[in-house]
Amino acid sequence: MASSTTGDGVSETQTAKKPKNTKNEGDESDLLTVPDGWKESPFTKDDNPRGLLEESSFATLFPKYREAYLRECWPLVEKALGETHIKVSLDLIEGSMTVNTTKKTFDPYAILRARDLIKLLARSVPFEQAVRILQDDGACDIIKIGTLVRNRERFVKRRQRLIGPKGSTLKALELLTNCYVMVQGNTVSALGPYNGLKEVRKVVLDTMKNIHPIYNIKTLMIKRELSKDPDLRVQSWERFLPTFRHKHLSKRKQPKKKSVKKEYTPFPPAQPDSKVDKELATGEFFLRESVKKRKKMEEIKVKQAEALTKKQEERNKAFIPPKEKPLMKKTAKAPTDGKLDINAIKEKVRQAKTKKLGAPPLSPAPPPTDKKKKKSKSKSKS
């Protein structure tokens, strides 16, 4: 039975299928989301009762300074790998560690975990942390940073920047990513969940590219707070995350004299004039030798006279006295109009009288008495 079509040329059967597709998409999104608190069941012997068909082995070398520590913790390594039936051997002569599967090994992924364990032990990771790799939710990542920076001094500074003062930056990174991070030599060993290892690798590579780890740590702190809100899980977090601009502090020094490239011409440059050509142009070629010598002597004498005058001027500079500053200050000129303000002068004199000039007298003179007056009168009569 043919399906009827609408005016736009779309069949009714096609329009009817659209809601089914949306339902299927919704079911798939529900299946992809992992519920909170769900964990995968551990792999047991019942899942693979027959064991493995072939034997697998991995070996790795370790430095000389790790020999004493490995010899101490080796019984613990054998005990941890013995639970998964993995055979491990330590060769102190060659300086290597080897892991092998046995007939009792039932987990095919156990040999890969054992390989990562001996790698971490060779990279100076303590056994207490390295043994976490045998868990199902754990993984490791060894990041090579030795070839990222050419200059050795710059490499040491950036590696120290990753560690931070007293290991504070590395500790903050471990708390935010739930990973154990070990910086040793030219490598960085990280151990923890997959999401954390991804962030650790990004921070380490950015630090080697001269991006300070504090910027990435700040972003991780914001992401950690946003993940706690269930409403924001579906939304984009770009509006909350900070954006840091790169500042180009060191610019290339520009040369003082910039050479301008000339336009390309297929023809070679003109040949420079020789000494004879220059003499022919000025007419000196046809002069006598005596005249030429006289001309040269005159030019030499003129140059000598100029040099002598320059030297004499430089010598005379020492005898020229410097300009002295005037000792007396310039007084204000009297008004040229010829008119004096008498009232202003009287006011100044009156103010000067009221002012107390000098120290006051110690004791005022006593007034004259009557006896002295009588004596003065009698003397005048006589």
C-alpha cells in the first residue's frame, strides 16, 4: 500500500517515525549515564575457570640507587602479586625486574597491572602507593618531560615550579585530582583514577610550556564546586571558568639600523670608477708630477692647520672662567611715576612704633621724691 504524501513532498510514514527516534535517543542517554555509587563487580576465577592459553612476561630496568629499597620491599611485592598468581623475579646483577603469568592466572589484565607496578617501583614510587595500581579503579601514567624544554636551567626551574614551595603545589594537585604524583628526574609518575590522570597530564605539560600551575589549579577548584550541583551537570561551564590571557613580556629587540632591501634587478651593479677614471674626470691626469705633488702638499697643510686650530681651542677651554652667580639680589625698583603715597608711609611709621623692638628694660626708673625737689630749689636760689 503506497503512502500518501503531503504538499511539501514528505510522506506521512516519515512524519510518524520522528517521535520514535526521539524516544530511542532519550533511552540511549539514560543508558550512557552511570548512576551514583555504582561499581563494577570484581573479576573472579568463576569468570575465567580455564585460565590463560599463553604465558606473557614483561621486564623493566631500575637504577642502582633503588636496589636497597627494592631488596627491602620485595617480599611485599611477591605477596601482593601472588594473590593474582603472577610470578615476579628480581635480578640484581642485570638491574631488572620481570613479571610472568602462570597456569593459575585467571585474570588476563593482571599481567598489565603487574607491569605498571614494576614500572612505578623503578621510578622511585614507594610500594605503599604503587600497590594501588592492582585495584580495578586505578591506573597510572608516566609523563616524560625531559625533552620538552631544551635549556637545562629553564627545565629545572619549571620542574621546581610544578613542585612548589615545600611541595605545596604538588599537594594541591593531588587533593584536587585524587592522584598520587611523583616528580623524579625527567619523568612525572601519576597514579589514580582515569579522570584525575587526564588533568594531571594537562597541568604537567602546561607547566613545561611556561604556564603557571596555579591557573590550572584554580580551574580545577571551580570545576570541583560546580560538579556538586546536580542542575549544572547538563549545562556548559565555560561562563564560570576563568580565562587567562598570555602576556608576551619579552619582545624581540629591534635593531637601531634597519637595512631596507633593494628591489631585485637581474642586471649586475655598475663597476666603480678606478683612480685613473677619477683623475681623468677632474683633469688631474694631465698635470705634471711636480704640480700634483704641490697640490697634495697644499691639501696636507690645510688639514694640519684645521687640526691645529681645533687642538688650540680645546686647550683654551680650560682657561675660560665659569660664569659666576650674582651675590646681591636685585632690589625692587622704585616707582618711576614720581608720586609718593604719604598716607601709606605714615601708616608704616605708626605700625613700626607700635612694634616692640629689642628686649624690655629690667626695672623701670623710680619717680623723683619731694626732698630732691626741695634741694634742687635751694641750690637754684643760692
